[in-house]
Amino acid sequence: MKKALTLLGIAALTQTAIAADYTMLFDPSTMTVGQSVGEYLIVKEYCPKTTCTAAEKQKYVSSMDGRTGRLEFPVNAGNDFEISFNIWSPSNCDSSDLTITLYLSDNTSIPIGIGSCYTRVLYPDGGNNYLNWIAGINDFRLTASQGILQISSNDTFVDKKLSLSGTINRIVISKINEGQERLYEIRTRGIQATSAASCPTTSNPTTTQPTVTTNNTSATFNFNTGRLVIPNLAVSMTQPFSGTPLISNYSIEMQQRSGAFVFDLDLSKVVQR
């Protein structure tokens, strides 16, 4: 009896450790209602009861009226990972074409469709499998072990497995239709979120084009707020007329534009170091 209790205790601790190492990739509960996210997506809220307090309301992301939304995550994944998507769908579905595409390091991609009113998972080769989907919030998972990908919904795995020809560097959720899909949190294991942005510069006839580099510290990007922070930006340029080299360091913040992976400089947050 004592041995059995000990084994149960070890199992419970192991399960707790496994659950604890999930990382939140996307969490609407931390966002503001009405906030724009990704492309043509907006944060909304829902009360699952007749009346709700502010804490009881559920925040989610869905497309703007009349638009089709898209959400993109630059990531760094190895051969072993897990992605859990919490996705709501209605009971009165007419059709569905939600697609989750994995972009790989060898410049190939794997689009995974959820079609036939969420009852089938669709593969790039045209094949499909039955999908255990319900009206309400579903737990749709992509699990990879040694480069072999398995798909499951609500703890039911589909029959087919997919081979990954490279590691994942981008996840795109597309064809998010208003009234059809609601995105809740997305959790991962074995995946690290990354970020990248390019900032166009304007030519000046009296100066050389500035060279911009980051020094010592890395830029951080918050997927939830669309905020990009670069704590130490070195700007190297040549002064007009004198030709004297000049290097200045700045801390800057930028805000992602709604519906595009383009950033605007927040002039109130430009601080010379």
C-alpha cells in the first residue's frame, strides 16, 4: 500500500512538472477589448452565463466584421515540440476553411486545414482524416517527436502522421472567419517565440545613409500588444560637410500596425543613452 501511494505521488509530481513547462505563445486574456491583433483581427469578450463580472468574461480574438483574419508567429522549434490551440466554433456551422500552416527551415511549408465543418483534417496531398471536434472550445494539438508530427483534437489522434523536412520557424493561422472561429490561448512546449522587424530609412542628399545595429542587448517583441522594444540601438552616420563619423546609442519603442508586420516609431519613447 505504501509503495502504491509512493508511485501515485511520483506520478502526480511528474504530471505537474509536464504541465508546468508550457509556454504561453498567445493569450487574449491579457489584451484589451477592441485591440487590433495580427491582420484584421480584434479582441472581443464573451459572457458564458446570463450575467458576468469582469473577471468571469472570456476574452478571445476573432476577425473584424466582413474580413478574414490572419495571425503569424515567428518561432524557433526543434524536432520535439507541442502546440495547443484553443479554438471555439459554433454548432450551426455552414462551412469551415481555417488553416494552420507550419513554415520550415528548408523553405517548405505544411498547410493543415480544418474543413467540412471541422469534421475533417485536410492534408497538403489532398488526403483527410476524421477530426473529433465539438461545438464550443476545442483543444487542437500538433505534437512532434523526432520530426514526426501527430495531430489531435480533444485528446483524439488522427490516423495519419506527417514527416517534417526541417524545423519550424513560422506558424501562420489563416482564414479566420467572423462568427465561425474564436481563438483563445495558444500554448507551446519545445518552441521559443522570436521576432524580427525591418525599418525603412529615407535618403538625405547632404548625409550618408545611417547604419543601424543593436548592441549587447536583444530586441523584445510582445505578440499580445504588438510592442517592439530595442533597448540599445547604435546609429552610425557621417556628419554633413565635415564628414566626421558619428555614433549615437538610443533606446526606442515601436508599435506594430494593425493588419501588417510593419512598425511605427514611437517618438515619445526615443531616449538617447
